[in-house]
Amino acid sequence: MKKSKFFAIAPCLTALGLAITVSGCKTINSTSVANFATSVAAVKTQADDALNSASTLTLNESIAYAASQPTLQEANFVETPTVDTISEWDNVLSAMETYAQNLSTLLSTNVVNNFGVAATNLFNQFNQTADALNSAPKSPNSPDFTLLATAFTQGAGAIIQAKEEATAVKIASAADPSITNICYLLADEIGADRLTSPGLRKTLNETVWIPDLANLNVSFLNAKTPTDRLAISQQYADLLAKRDSEDQILASLRRSLLLLSDAHHTLAQGQPASVQADLNVIASEIQHTGELYSQFSSITNK
């Protein structure tokens, strides 16, 4: 898979320049934090389904290609994304889920005793995720996780700096630039469209859909009877439907990732109503993805 042209990562906040008075202090709604954690878990499942679907598609394509070759070679059996890449996605989203759960700990009634432990746990989680991303297996079909690792490292530094402030909103505010970077980097790996933007959507279009549609065009031109042409036309229509369903599954995942970023930003600003609005849209995206996946499966099984 081609590496995405990521935007430059903004440095995470290492200190907050404004002193916040007690009367004017922003607070984080505990229900919003819990709902955010639930949404991250749901998006993690959405990502797993979408990426495994794409991986199966490209593997099937490579099997068809391998069958046309004179000898079997392991190099011909390629899947995008790879199992390792899907695992790293899971690690990243798991770290975000743990982060949200630790924010909940920071809001507990025993905050004086829990705060230092929870903040340190967040710091360790982010650093461990960065280390895992840096040590991820490298291959031509895997994305470059270096910038994601950097975002987690910067997030860890921001969290440990904000630990001294002893408020959940300070931690969330300090981590917000890193959470934004992480969500946008993952969204870039998916791609804004299937035609021009680097990413998985464009890769699938170029390696699966365009070749398969072209092959059907050749078959149509070589067809001898109207019945044969009709059958090929139906195959072509089914393939277009499969392409559109799969592409929308990935597009929906991308929107969910960007909405997670928006939800966290409003969470850090202490705006529970806006947080819930973003999370409601994520729930709708996930439901839509499930419907698309069912549609895609039914077409595939024809």
C-alpha cells in the first residue's frame, strides 16, 4: 500500500499558558467521557471489520493472479492491509480506549488518590503504543507508522506535563492535539476518495476494481451471443455494487475517525452537548457500515 502524504504533526502542548481560576474552570462531564470510551471501542470494531474485508478482497485477487502463473510463489500472495497492519490499528484504538477509561478514573470521587496513578498509566500506555508502532514489521504493503508513533510520544509528554495540574480537563486539553493527529493519520491511511487521494480506498480501486472491471469489458467484447452479453453485464453491475459498498464501508470508517477527533476536542473544551452530538453521528455511521457490510456480503455470495 502506498504511504500516505501525512500533514506535519503539530507539537503537543507542553504547558498551558493561561491560568484558569476556580470560578472559570472548565470541567469534563463524566457521562461524556464514558460515552466517548464506548464510541472508541465501537470504532475499533468498525475498523476491524472494514480492514479485514479489504484484506480478504486483495488476498482473493492475489490468489486469482497466482492461479494464472506457471508456478506458485509466496510473493504473489499479497493482502492489503496485512495482518500486522490490522493489529497495529487495533493497538492504536485500544490505546485511545484506555486513555478514555483513565480519564474516567480522573473524574472519580477518590480523585486525590487516583489522579497520579491514572495520569501515569496514560503516560505509560501512550509510550508503549509508540514503541509498538516503531517496532512494527516493515514491508512494501504496510503503511509507515512513524508519524503515529511520534503523535503518541508527544501525547505522553503532554500528559505527564499536565499531571501537575491535577484536573481531567487539563489532561484532555494537553492530549487533544495528539488525539487529533492520531485520528487524522488513521483517516489518511483510508484516503479521502478512491480516485486521487493516497490510501486504502485508492489502492483497492487500482488493484482490485479497475482490473476486474477491465477483464469483464474484454469478456463482453469477445462474447458470441446476446445471452452471454447479458450474463456479463449482470456480473459487471454486481461488481460495481460490490465496489461501491466496499468503498462506502471505508469512507464511513474515515468519517467515524474524524468524528472521534471532533468529539474529543469538544470533550476537552467541556461541551457535553457537542460531544454527544458527534458520538450520535458515529453510532449512525457504524450502523450504516453494518448495513453496507451485509449488502456487500450478499453480493459477494452470489
